[in-house]
Amino acid sequence: MRIIMLFVAAIVITSASAYAQALAPQSSTCFPISTKGQVVVTKADGNTLKDTLLCMGRDKVVLANAGEFSLDSVRQITKPRDPVWDGFVKGASVGLVILAFCLPDCPGELIARTTIGYGVLGAVIDAAQGNETTIFKRGPAPSLAWRIRF
């Protein structure tokens, strides 16, 4: 019992100096966006930036390298699609898994054809899949029009 009390006392004493660190409060006008990788930001003047999107609010966009922009100066924010070779690699990995299961007795020509075939199939599926995501797109400005017909 004495050993347990000494053990508890040692833990309490050594952890007493470990204080939690306070984080800086996040701005309530900028909410974090969970996107992997980089996004393409098209500005109102037509220039494009490729950067990591940190957060986005009602009136501003914060990028990792380029800094903070007014949302009025941004025309569109998109997440670009992954390259077609990525689909080829994913498909070819299926063919290489077959090699792992029949390693000692596999004919090399069969494994090569299977790997290339699955790679081409993966590339075709990846090319056909339109996975470009639009995060923000400015709509047309509101306008008022009158039409008089006779």
C-alpha cells in the first residue's frame, strides 16, 4: 500500500509542472477547409494561383503561401483532378499482387501482360472519371433589367 501511495505521489508531483498550452483563438470569420493537396484559385482578373487552402470565410480566403485574399477578388476555387498515370499505377499494383501469390511458379509473360492490362484498365477508368471538385464559384452579379415589348 505504501508503494502505491508513493507511486501516485510521484506521478502527481512530476505532472504538476506540465501545463496545457493555450492556442490562439481562431477567427470566427474564417473556417478551416479540409482539402488534401493544392487547389487552383482563379482570381477575378484571370490570374491563377496553385496553393494550399487553409480556411475560407464569408469575406476572405486564406492560402498557405500567398496569404489572405478578399473573396470579392476570387472567381473560382477548384481542386484539380489527379493525373491519369495515378490510375495506371493503381491498376498495375493489382497485377503485381497476383505475382506475390504465385511467385515461384509464375510465367513472366503472364505477369507482364496481367500487370500492363490492369494498368491500362486503371488508367482508362481514371481518365473517364471526372473528379475535379469545385470548392467555390462566384455566380453572376445580380442585375436588374427592363424589357418593353410592343
